[in-house]
Amino acid sequence: MAPANPLRGLASAASIASLVSQIGGPVLLVGHTYGGALITVAGAAENVVGLVYVAAYVPHERESLGELQGALPRSPLMSHLNE
């Protein structure tokens, strides 16, 4: 399964966790980039047997994405974006 990521912050992990809990067997979650943070949260579901991070954010317990990103060098892309 490849559920949609609504990109609404880590609260989106609740919808992934809900879907995972409805699967009648072991689940291996795979996350790419931002999806890594989502699977970290959704991975608390009882039937999750593992997490796979593919070039993904891997936050520590109680670490926010802002803290994680702040520890990395600023991307040159940021100077070309309008806020």
C-alpha cells in the first residue's frame, strides 16, 4: 500500500497510523524524505515490525522537524523561494 501524504505536518501521521492499524498482519513502514518523520510517529502502531528510512528525516524522540532541519546547512534553494 502507498497511502497519500497530505503534507499537513506530523498530525498527518495519525491517518497513516489509523490505516496501519486496520491491516491484519505485520507492517513494514517505508518513508522517503519528509515521510521518514511520519513513519517515526505512525510506527507506534502495534503491528508495525520495522521502519525503513530512504534519504529521510529520522527525528529523535521529542525532536521537532524544525530542530532537525536547523541542525543542517541551509539549502541554496531557500534563497529563491518566496515566503
